[in-house]
Amino acid sequence: MKNNQNQKLIYLDYAASTPVDAEVVSAMAPYWTEEFGNPGSLHFMGQEARRVVDDAREKIKKFVNADSLRNIIFTGSATEADNMAVYGAARGFTNSHRLVMPHIITTAIEHEAVLESCRDLEKNGLARVTYLKAGKDGIVDVADLENALSPETALVSIMYANNEIGAIQPIAEIAEIIHQWKKFSGIVSDWPLIHTDAVQAAGFLNMDARKLGVDLLTISGHKIYGPKGVGALYVRDGINIYPWLRGGGQEYGMRAGTEPVPLIVGLGRAVELAEQWKSSADNIKNMLKSRDHLLDKLLTIPGVALNGSRERRLPNNINVALTNRDFDTIMIGLSQAGVCVSSGSACAARGQKPSHVILALGCDEKRARSSLRVTLGKYTTEKELDDFYKILQNMLK
Amino acid sequence: MKNNQNQKLIYLDYAASTPVDAEVVSAMAPYWTEEFGNPGSLHFMGQEARRVVDDAREKIKKFVNADSLRNIIFTGSATEADNMAVYGAARGFTNSHRLVMPHIITTAIEHEAVLESCRDLEKNGLARVTYLKAGKDGIVDVADLENALSPETALVSIMYANNEIGAIQPIAEIAEIIHQWKKFSGIVSDWPLIHTDAVQAAGFLNMDARKLGVDLLTISGHKIYGPKGVGALYVRDGINIYPWLRGGGQEYGMRAGTEPVPLIVGLGRAVELAEQWKSSADNIKNMLKSRDHLLDKLLTIPGVALNGSRERRLPNNINVALTNRDFDTIMIGLSQAGVCVSSGSACAARGQKPSHVILALGCDEKRARSSLRVTLGKYTTEKELDDFYKILQNMLK
């Protein structure tokens, strides 16, 4: 990769987007011009398209350890899967509890796709929402969750790993608390549903939805070396969320629209590759080693401080505050030097708002406006990290 | 294209899906592994991704003659764009007319993406819907439309060309009637909004949204030799439909989610190619000639009758009833002979229901269950049509 000054780029923004793996590109290739049937068609080309869609579905099913193919709903993005989970749970609950306003528990550090869906429901009087705080380490306090639960709770949506600071939430423990609370309260229904946005976690952590104890789980293609434009929502057997897109009845009636065959095939291949990569302890260990080496060097610079927990953190994530520095000048300088890093999530960058995640950790606005996210990927080299460090160090002198 | 008996296929189902044009595949290619930035990122790679997204947006803007870039909202499919138009108009109207239930006028021959969205709103008491009938020719009666209009009408959604029978609706005339009715009724607001699903029309007819007089217009990638997984909704300047996906504020706050850069680039190239193709009078003329040659031969077969108007019809569409025949056996036989044609829309095929379009023309269920759609594409050859005719003729003997 080079920029328009033909400068070699140092890409350290893998949490924003990953390149598509060459094997995924190859897997998608036949489905553009050759095997282009509509999976809804009854003829041979349609049936072949349908077969490969379900073949990919089988791979996602395996990846998240789902019970059946119909537990996997393909969407156009993780944002869509998150919206489908939040609105779908709220509407599903409303349908079965006519006179009760659904209550949603989520966190102040969620991705905007969940937060904005919750805010929209609140604004329209369609749900009441509790936003759990996170500690300085970026981890949600499970006691707060227990206090927030009520028989009116329709959904608990807590991300698996945070997109800005990589904080890993104790999802299995959270699910267990909810299940225990339900038992204790004598609640025998499926409510509240438990959703986790596992977009950032998918490349690194165990994705067994049944072990995690969740009902709904979101993944994205382009964060795991798959294509942009496709995501998936795991929906546990037997639960009732309200369907999303209306039309031709695709995706078991949950999400209408012609299935984007090449993208679905690409997502299927991407989860296989992700599973392979993270199954190798060496891959994770080496990434952690590289990450920690860079982090330790960064922390020797005066005024540099880590945001969030060091231990309960994705192995590819660094997020540091550069206090008492002209942060905007640094960001511009890094970009001019061919370094791709981030000042927050890519989705929020455009809004130029201070990071809601860093604010939620109890940090002030200044820190929330001067935090740098550096995220490693499977193609990251030691040399890139060293070069990045030297460039940043020179800038901070 | 060959099937699993290594038989040369005769693909005549271009209305269900088209192969991606090789030029579109090339246009998308750099954006998988090389230029994979997230358009939301502020660094060089992100800005480059954003530039190409807006470059494609400019192409769609030109294609539909929109006022500004922000009139073009990319979606994950035409179904999503249709849902966004229907729900967005109903919710937008509700927000500005608190105590009035929105009224929607649509047709009984619409695509399921519009029909099912309307039915869902009805079911939930969120809208009242009038379904206009079509004549035997498949054309909506404008007098019925005039009678249905009321100050409570939030949306009129009428497709530009039908996906099953290719019937071309007089959209400009319809829009003019609505504008005149508004003037006559002293309505100065933007309501009712006028939406047209132009998915099937885009490859053949004039797409100037301003000349058509519509506020909302849907297009799809994979019906015009672009990729599956992307569509767009034209939203006229200044009108207020309720935003669709919530999250990072992409697509001018109307549809959140990381922009699928390669697909958007592909759609941009596809509309350019579509414009080129249909601008050549020879292309349309030759297709019409081939189509009519086949149709005339088909109509010599006893019991074969055309569904819908012959004149007010897309140049690539044939839809004939094969009455007094064992239709299912014919369909299976055609598929076995390597012929890809359709018994209705691909979206509805799976449901095995009789075609709601043929029924709406006043035909009986038997005819709605025994109608064959044959749709030509830019790669269709005379030989394919001749071979198809011979195969069908043999089967009907």
C-alpha cells in the first residue's frame, strides 16, 4: 500500500477495516460473472446459488456453534445486525407484552449501532433504556447489571470487545447472572434476550454462542479479512425477534432481499480463516508480544497513558492518551508520514466528537479528544511497528 | 455457463439476476485487498475510500438526474431501499401529523418489498393502505389513483416497470396527476411523497427522477449487471423521510454502517454502462426484435397467451400463460434441458404461491400458476432464443 506521494503506508487501523484475504477474494470470484443465479430462482442456476449460500451459512453456524442453519441471518453490515437485534427485540417484546414498555440494558461504551438504535427507541417512546457505566478499565460492573434487571427488561446488549479500547467484557459471566436472576425471579420466558456485538472479538476470542450463553450475536465481514457489505446475526433457536426487512421472505422471513451470494461466500471463507488463525496460540502470542513491545515503548514517553485495562484487552489493541500535546497536529503529521491510525472509531471519526468510550471511563473531554488508537492485524510486521514508533517519537519531541 | 451435466445453459432469467459486467468486476477489484480503507477514517486510506464512494455517488446522481450528492443513499439491496421509502415516509408523515394515521397508495402488482412493508404497517396499525388494481394490460388506472388521494396520503408508491410482466406504468403522468391534485386541494406540503421502484426499468427506460416528478426512486445493482448486495434510494432534496439504519451516521445520517466500497464502486460503473447501453437505439431495437420474434412464435402454440400489454412493456420481457398444460412438468423439463426461465419473480418463487401479479390482472389462479417469464439480457443471442423455442415446442408436443 502506498499513498499519493508514493510513500509506503504503515497501516495500523485494522479495527476500522481489514484488507480482504486473497483466499476470500478467490472464493468470491466465480460468483460475479459465472455463477450469478438468484438463490430465489427454482432453476439450476438458482439452486446452485442457494446451495453455496447455505454452505457459507453452515460455516458461520460452525463458527458460532449454532444449533441450525436458520440461526444464521445474513445482513448487509454489522450495523444492520445490531439494529435488527435492538429493534427486533423491542418489537418482539412489545408484541407479547402489549401494555408494558420494553426496557433495554446496554452500556455507555457500546458501538453507535446499538447506542443510536436505543436512543431512537427512547426518543419515540418505544423503550426505556439503562446505560451501564464502565470502570476505568473499560469493564462493565456486573453488580450494576443485576440492579438494572427487571421483569420489563426485553434486551441486554453488551459488546464482547470494545472497538476503541479493546476491553473484553465478561459475556459468559453476564449471561450467567441474567440466567440466575431469571431463575430466582421465577421468569420462565425467553425475555430478556441477551445480545452481544462480537464484531471486534470475532478474530481473537471464542465465539461459541452457546457457551457464551447469548441469544443474539453480531459479526461483520470486513473486520475479519472478509468483504465490506455483509454481516450476520446469530439468533438462538426458538426466540422471537421481530423480522427486519420485508419482501421476498429470504433469510427465513427475517431479512428480505436477494442474497448477496459472493459476499456471503466471502464471509463463510473469512470465518474459516479467522478460526484457523486464532486457533494457533502462536499467532495470538506473537501479536501480544509485538503489541506489548510497542505499548511499553509508548508508555516511556512523558504524558502518554493507556486507556482501559491492559490485561482484559484484545491482543491487537492499543489506545493511549497523548495529554498536553497538540493532538490534531500529531494526527495530521502521522497521516502525512503515511501512518494510518485512528483517533477513535471510524464510524464516529467523521462527527469530530470526543470519544464517548473514553468519556465513559470517567476521563475528561480533553483526554477523550487526544486519544490514539493503534490496532494491529495479521499482516502487521515488527518493522512497521518500529517505524511507527520512531515517527511518533520524533513528532512528540 | 454450464450445469452439472456439463450442459450449455440457456439463461433467460435476466429479470431475476444479471451476471456482473466484466468492466464492473475490474472496477471493484482494487477495493478488496489494496484500497480497503474505511470511508469513515480520517487518514489517507479512509479519505481515498470516501473519495471513490462519492465518485460513484456522483455517477448515480447523474443517472437519475438528482440535484446533489446527498440525494443518493446507498443501501444493501433494492428491497432495503423500498423498505426505507415505505417505512421512512410513513414515519416521517407520522412525525409531522401526530394524530393522523398515514395513508399509503400502492398497487396490487408491486414487488413484495413494497407490498410486505405496507402490509406490516397495516398489521401494526401504523398506516392505512389502498392497493390499486391494474387492468388486463397490467397498467394502473389513473382515475383510481385520483379517487384514492386524500390529505392523509403520506406516500404513493407505484413501480416504474413490473418485474413479472414488464408492464410500464405512466409514472410521469401519475406524478403530474398528484401534483395537480395537490394544487387543486391547496396542499402546499411535500406530502404525499411519490416513490417508484425502478429496479427493472433502470436498464431500459429514462431514469430522470426530476422529469418523472418522483420524490423517491429505487435502483438495484444486480439487475443492471452490477453486484448483488447494493442498491440505492434517490431522495429528493428537502423531503423528510425517517432515517433507516442507526449508528455511525453514514449516508448523511440516513443509513448507518460502513460503506461497502467495492460494491458502491461497482454500482457506479454499472449505471454508467446501463446508460451507455440504453442510449443506443440499436440495442433496444435489436432486443425488441429478438423478443418479438420469439413471442410471435410462442403465440402460434395453441393455449399460449400473453400476460399484460404487448406495447407498454419492457423490451426484454415475455410472460405467457401455458394453459391446459402440466406446468410443473414443463418447468422441471426446461430446467433439465439447461434452460433458466422463471415461473414468476425469483423473490416469490420459493413460496410456491400463485403469482399475485397475474391474479391482479383479473386472471384465475390456474393461469397465475402456469405463467412463464422469459427475460432477455444484453448477452442473449438469437441462437439461445431459437434453441429455447425448440426445446419448449418439443415439450409441448
